[in-house]
Amino acid sequence: MRLHEYTKATDVPHYSCAISPGKHCPLFGVGVVFQGMAGVTLIYIGPQDCVYYAQTDTLLRQLASGRTDGSQVRTLAVQLSDSDFIFGIRPQLEKLLEEEVLRDDTHAVFLVTSCSVEVLSEDLKGTVDAVSSRTGKRVSLIPIENFKTFSYFEGSEKAMVSLTSGLKTLPRKSKSFAVLGARKAGAEKSEPVRWLLEKGYTLQSILPYESNAEKVEHLTEAEFTLVVEGCGLEVAKRLEQNYGIPYVRFDKRLDLEHLTQGWRKLGKLTGEDCEPWIQEQLHEITSIEAMVSAKVSGSTFFYNQKVLYPFEAALFLTKLGMIPTCMFLGSAMDPDDESRDALVEKADPILWQNANQSTIKNMLNTAIPDYFVGGIMSSIAQQYSLMTFTFPINRVSTGFDFYKTCLHQVLSAKKWEERIK
Amino acid sequence: MKVYEALPPASVRLGFYRAAGPWKDVAVVEFGPEGTMHYVQSNVRGESSHFFATGLKERQIIFGDTENLEKAILEVDEQLHPGLMIVMSSPVSEIIGADLRAVCFKMQSKVHAQLMAWDPVPVAGNEAQGKTIAYEKAAAYLKKIDSILPAVEKNGVLVLGLSEVDYNGISDLNEIRRMLMDWFGLKLLNDAFGRYALSDAKKAQFVWVVDQEALPLASTFKELWGTPWHYSVPYGFSVCRELVHVIEQTIGISHQVQWEKDIQEAELILRQFRTGLESRRKRRIFLDIRPARMKSLETFLATELGMEVYCPSAQTSALSTDGAVIKNPEIHKDDILLASGLLCALHPENNAFCMDDPVVRHKTFSHHLPLMGLRGAENFLTLLYPFLL
């Protein structure tokens, strides 16, 4: 498929029908969002494989982030048998949900289904609603269908939306804000957050990484929100629509125009005059871009980065004079058509879903680009004498800082053998 | 429905993948969504690039379309040239009733590999069941191709059920390699990671089965080629003695002098440990590892070392419930944990040593710190002693 033939992400073909290893399941995306959510019970329900992997992964993630002190979500794995699939599970499930939601320290229960449960179409929404109305407490359903999704990001997005739906309107706290979409530690160090903290603003919460059930319930106290990654965008839109809380987008990290707009909006919301600083940043960026363009203009590239918006990243490189000839689409996908529409005016690369190394090799055998962006085995990079670089994948970095770092990455691209020297 | 608070048991499917991990001439194609395959590959340690999913999508579910699976079979056959290709169902393909046997029948004439369907995969079960099925399929494959396998000279020992897939497997295998060479001058047929081609098993003059689920395959070797086999999980000193005796009896070669030196040294170390232990406070060992290995390690710890060992059953045998939560087994604060990485990590207050399914902090770097075999038994004493102080 060429870029001009693109209709939607799930229609982009795989190079092979035999996929190995494949992308993460959206159940993984749900676990990522909920990992630190103390006061919440997360119940995975499905066949043994799905609940084993989802549960184990969530527990391992908690351990990796040092959360074994009660500051973590309580998870349960509900393993279904043949007879459960045939005869249904409503009575037992209602009992379990009720017991869980009535536990002393539980604010809410989220039931997460897997593909098989969804294919069977058992009315779990009815079960969840019944328990919720009987107990007066929050019980929600997060339906997960791996076979319908492009990547695990959709699991994260659904989980974020579910987590923040039905919040009460609370009085605004002056000079407070929340960060949306940060799935890793360190969002407080990102450029716009740092700036707000320096200006005396209070960080209400970082959702999902450093939040919990109680903080989520107080989310509507924030004056505004900052979106640092795509999975927080839908929540930001809903908070604005339902509670009048404005949001500023910093998730379009390689789109200079949007970044600039984001800073201007932030200046407006805070009443601070950011313009001189913005101009200073743009001036510096223009001079770095000139250096990068002089090096890379006219060069072709393959793109294989997983977590940045792919069309936005390709457009960023195209504006520097580079030409995309092949793109492997990973986990993240641009949330709108803007970058893709602009890109297709300039280039028409071949698109594949989620490449493994043998796919990359097969594509390199058809045409060798000058540059390879993103993950590639060193032996392959060496064999085809490719210039390689990778954009930073710390998903909480954003702002002009991040943009400049990416420009420097392009500037410092090297062939593998030069890298070793 | 069964509800688990922390650690659900690993599935039949994962057991199958773990058994098939070391097979060089086997590929597996699962007719399922790609997310499950990603999880599988994260949970099968070591080589897993011979496992594939078709990335089942909505339109295949609605229309029952198996064209993608057929193309995947052709691709894997062309790229990997496996001798055996196992075509496996997924929970979703089972619900839509895809007939994988019919697909294999249709595709067999178009590929070089022997196709075998595993459909349906049990919805519930345990890892051991999956391993048994994998070994049974391997046995059936060898029976099918035996008539075309060339005659070979038997020379060396093949180990079944121990490889890089197992936690610390490479270290344990290296100790077995050393024992066989130093004590008998026998070479190990498994490669450095424990991998082997099923079709090369004919070269073995002796088969050592470390995982009891591999017994159907060992029996097939005996049936087809008369290859003698012995099953033992080599934890402790007495198992090593037994092994020396078995090899002498079955292959008819005597041990070399290195065995006597090694066992004398080991006996001295064991005496020192026991003497040290008498003056120390005794603490219970909470042993929770896969059932096939539990008995051997329990015997070593309880009988040879004289320690109190507690083996819970909740981990390995899921209780039937009607929605009641299956709790984790109760662990006392003074217990020494020898268990899965996750259980060890969930109890940081206990002295613990990971014996299976490690978490990140349990990554091993050395390939020469065995827990099996004679040196493994000595290492165990070193490992346990500070916990007893």
C-alpha cells in the first residue's frame, strides 16, 4: 500500500501473513494505565491465556516501578472455562463485582474483557450496570477486542476515558493543572510542566502514571490540562466539553506549528507573555534546521519508529528535505489527518504494519535508502551500509527541547561502523 | 470461573510453546490475534522466532475466512523450511469454529513440512499438559518420518526438557555437559542453548529426561531406535550418584576418575554444611516451583540436607470456585522462599531465591552458576547458608 491509498490504520497490510512477534495486545495498554491506580480493582476476564498474560504483565510492571507498598491497583484474573462460555457467568460475576466494590478501600472496579468474551457478546454491560446501581458505587466495563484494534494504544485510550468518565464538577483550584497521557515517570521534568511549576502552578496529577482513584475524582478541580501523549487526548477533549476545562496539546511533538500554538495558548491561559521566549526558541531552531537540511536534504529514508506519530515524524523529516520511501507503522498512530495530508503532497512511501527484521531486510533488498530511522538490527544496518538514528522514545518529553533534541539526533546520524569507532 | 488474586497458573498453550522452544526443525502458526503471540514471545525465554500468529482480524471472524492462515503456512514453509509445522487454534478461532484440520489437509500437498493441527486447545489447564501435548506431537512426527531418516552412528547424550527456556537452564545444562564429559567422556548433543532438531535425536546413544512431560518422546526414541532413557531432575547429590549408576548399567561404560574426585569433594562439603546447620536456627523453606521439579528439590532439601520444607498446592492446582477469590498461599515471615520470580518479588521481606519465571531483577548473566548437578548442589548450599544465619 502506498500512502496515497491509505484509508485507515487497520487496513495497512502486514508484509507477511505469518507475524512474529506481533504488536502488544490492548489488554497490555489497559494495564499500563491502571498500574499505579491505588483504590481501584482491575478485573481481567477471559480465557486462561489472556488473563494470565495480562495479570502477570500488570504485576511485573508494578514491581518494575517499585509499587509493592499499596500504591498500586488491585488486580484479579477471572479465568473462564468451557462451561462459562456456554452457560454464561452473570450470577458469579455479579457476586464477585459486588464483593470487590464494597471493600473498604475500593473506590471503583473496572472489568476488562478479552476478545473471546466480546465475540460471544455476553451482556456484561448489563451486569456491571446492575451492580453499580445496587451498590451506588462505580463499576465500569472496558471492552477489549484485539482483532479490531491497530495497537495497544487503543487499550490505553479506552482505559483513560473509562477512568475519567462520570466525574463530579468540583470548584476550580486556582493555578492548578493536570498532565494527561503520561504513561511513564518524569512528566514533571518536561518543558511545559517545568515552566508552569516555576511560575507557581500546582500539578494536580499526572494521569495515568502518577495518579490514583482519589486524584482522578478531583481531576475537575484543575484550571486546565496538558496533553503530553495521544492516549490523553480524548480525555482532554471530554473534560473541556463536559466541564469547561481547556486543554493544551503538547502531544504533537514534531510539529513545530502546533508546538508554537501550544506555547501561545499556555501563555494566554496563564496570562504570561511567552512570545519573546517563543521567538528565541524559533530562531535557534531555524539555525539548527539549516544545518540539518544541509546534511540530509535529498536523502531517502525508511521509517520504523514505534511510539511517535508516524506521519508527523515523516513530515518533520520531509520538511528538512528528506524523502520517505518506506514506512513501518508501529504502535502509535496520528490522531488526525493533518500530517498525512501534508505528507502525501510531498511523498508517497510504501506502508507496512509493524515490521520484524526479516521484513525490513526484504524491503532493503528492493531499494536501499540513505537513512534508516528507528529500530534495526546492527548486522542489517551494517550489511546495507545505512546511516541510522533513532528519535528519543521517552514518551513524556515534549516542547521545543524535544524538538531540538530530535534535530540533533538527525544531525548526529552515523553509519553503524562509524558508531562503533 | 476461577478468580486469582495474584498469580494465575500458566496456560496449556504456554506450556506447549515452552516445550517447542528448543526445537530447531519445528515452526508453530497460531490462527489468532497478534497480541497473544507478543505475550507468548515475552514469556518463552530464548529463541521464539519460529512461532507465528496470523493476526486474526474482524473480517476473518465474521466470514470464517482462513485464506490468511493458508498464506502464512506457505510463507513459513518457504522461509524456515521446518520439518514439522504445527497449526494451532486460538480462543477466538475456536469460538468461530474454524476447522484447522481441514486447512492442514488442504495445504499438506503444497508444503514441504509435515502439517499437524492442534485444535481445539483446551480453554483451561496447566503448563504441564501443554508440554505433554507438544512432546506427543513431536513423537507422532518422528514416527511418521522415521522411514525416511538416514542411518546414523549413535554418539552422545540428548537432554530433553532443559534449555534456555528454563530459568538458569543454560547454567544447568553446562553442568550436565561437564558431568557427562568429565565422568564418562560422553558429549552432549544439545547445542549451547539446549536446542536440537527432532530429526537429530536418532544420533543419541542415551537420553536424559529432565522434564517428566517429555517421557512420551523418550519412549518413542526407545520404540523407534532402541535408545535407552532415564528420567531424573538432577537436584542434589544422590540423584547424581543414581545417574552414574544408570549410565554404567545402560550404556555399559565405566565412570572415569574425575567422578570419584568430584563426589568425595561434594561429600565433604555436605558434611560441613550439616555441621554448620546444627548450630543454626532452623527455618522453613517455602518451595513453590513447577510440579515436575518440586519432588526432586524437596527430596534434596528435606532428605539430604535435613531441612523443613513446605510445598503449597494452590499455585499449581487451581481450585474450582464459583467466583470466590483464590488467595495466594500463606507465607510466614521467616520462610525462605524458593519460588517463581513474581512470588519472590511480591515478598521482599522474606529471604528469597528465584527458581522459575524470573522478573527483571532476577536476570542471570553467568552461564556457569548451576543449581542442578553436583556443582549445582554445592551452589545450593552456598546460596542457603546465609539465609540460615
